[in-house]
Amino acid sequence: MQDMLTPLVDRDLKDMIQDARDKGSALEILGHGTKRSIGHYNEKNVPLSMRRFSEITFYEPSELVISARAGTPIVEIEREIKGYNQHLPFEYLDFSSLFDTEPGYGTVASLFATNFSGSRRLLKGSARDHLLGIKAINGRGENFSSGGRVMKNVAGLDLAKLMANSWGTLAVMTEVTIKLLPKPPTECTLFMYGLEEDIALEALRSAVSTPFEVSGAVHLCRDHAHPCLEGVTYVRDKAVTAIRLENTAKSIAYRSEKIKDLLSAFGDIYYIDEPESKLFWQNMRQLQFLSGRDDAVWRISTSPQRAYQSARQIKKLVDSQVSYDWGGGLLWISTRGVADMGSSDIRRIIAQAGGHASLIHAGSEASQIVSPFHPLDPTHMKLTKALKQMFDPDSVLNPGRMYNGI
């Protein structure tokens, strides 16, 4: 690997990008490398670390807005806003358990560049939905900014939203501004054990469709459930179906009773209060249920109504375990054997269901064989190439990270 570049200020970063462009070389944009294993890796790309771009530049608790430099660890954002009982409402995913990295040290820019969101997305939306503005430098070495510090501050194309899920292939974000929300006063979780997948998903859909503001709805298969139940009292060695409620104690008491009544026909329902509930969902956010796996891990988004049928088809073709988040809208599938085994079948099944399948974890050789990101149809590929040409015409920034040739 080549020596890592570490710019200190925007001027350094612009010079490094322009120098790479002049030399015809390419840069691998990095924060703390917590998601480096996702996507294609090209050893010819020169690593450029943003970790020194670390500072909270603006925080106005009364306005629920915070701005930070791109390399600021998320754990520092959380530490700053904790004293004001505020939080990142979309519940970002922490891949530390899966990739054996330090918890909470993903950077704030990588959070939005990848747009991974946890269980609370069901109620509060994705990371992208809470991105108010950015400052960035494109592959031409040009500064630009988009958005601001209020929700309605966009005229024309919203470039901030465009950067979300671009994986650093269009521009290098140097600063982001985020909309926060008040942290719920308390929470609880309702557990059911041993439900078959189709029954569990029916129960989750029933709960989510109520007006009772479910902020987490997951079903973990037996093999996935145990790591997330560490520290939580109740049944072991069974599949777990979990429903989270947040707000005041009085509100939770009323809503939990209503949901218990609604789901009573599905079996016994157990109630756990705030301490254990928080632990369970923290384990979910850190993907503890996928920890220590040598398997290939797929992250699949699809319609909750079609999730079970899609999973059933996949399990007939590939030896796998399936768990569900977002009430069935997100599937986590760990498959035994090499990552390319059954990959085309998985993507065919998910495409027929109107979804997307991303390969999150695999050996380095397999990740070069199998496209990590769901293949684009010709229209979307043409649009993606046009955007790359507009922002990074010489392919300086993370070329090939998402798709070959881009």
C-alpha cells in the first residue's frame, strides 16, 4: 500500500486532489476505515485520510442543529449532544462487530456518504433525511456547498442529498450539518419468542400499521438472536421478535397495552423496560447478531409484504440464515460458503420483488468477483455515469468503489 495522505485544511485537500488529477492517479477517500471492507478495493488508489478534519464547528441545542468537520468520530457527536438530551434520530449502524473495529469511531461524513440507518429509520427516516447541508470538494478540486442550517434552505438541485450514498465517488465532504431530535424520555421493548418467520412478520406488520409509533420492529432467527440478548433476561435459543416503543412512561404504558391486546393471538408477549431495552437495541445497532461470522453477509431492502417469500426462495437455493428489520423491509442474510455462491440467484429473486441486495461482508477475493452493490439498470447506470462525469471527470475519487468503470 502507498503512503497515506493526511490533509490538515481544505487548501491541502484541494492541492492533493488537483495533484492526483494532474498525475492521472486516484485517491481512496477514508475516515477511520470502519467501512473500508465494503465495496471494491483497489490497491493502486492512494489512501487519503480525513481523520484530521475533526471538529464540531457549530452546535445550537435550541435549534436542534449541529455541524462538524468530515472526520469527526460519531462518538464525539454523541458525547456533545448527550448533555442536552438530543440524539441522531435515524440510529446509525456501527459495523465494529462485523469488521472488528473500534465502536463509535466511524466518521460523521462516512455516516452520510454510505447512508446506513438502523432500526429507528422505520419511524424517523434515514440518515439522508436528516442531512441539512454540506461543504465539499469535487474531483476537479473545486469547493462547493449545499443546504444550510434549516430544513428548507435549498434552491434547485439538492447536492447535499445527492452526496448521500455516493460513497465518496463524487466529492469529498469536508463538513456536514445535521438535524437532531430530542431523545425520548424512556423506552420499552415487547418480545415474542419462537415464532415462525411468516407469523413473526405478520405480527410486525400489524404493530407497525397501528398509530402507536413503533420505533423498532425486528425478527432475529435463532442463530442471530443470542448475541443481541446478551444482558437481557428471558428465553434463549429461540427466534426473537421485538417491538420497541419510545416516549414518556405514561405514553408507553398505554401504547404497550394496546399492542399487547392486538398481538395476543400470536403468543405470549414479554415486556422489558428501559435498561435492558436500550442494551438490546444497542446490540442491534452494532450488528452484534452478525459478529464473528466468516459467512458472506447480505443487506437487502425490499417490500415488507414480499420479504418472507423472497427469503424463502433464497433459503431453498443457498444455505443461509435470515433476520428482518424495519418490520420486514430490511433483510440481513448470512450465507455459508463463498460469497459468489448463489449471488446471481439472490439478486434475481430480490430484483423480482422490487428490492436491492448489497454484499456487505465477504473475503477480499470474493468482493472483487461479486459486485458489492446491486447492479443498476441501463437508465440508472447512464445517470450514474453522467453524475460521475460532472463531479469527477478524471475519476480521481474512489473509482470503482461502487461499480467498475465509475
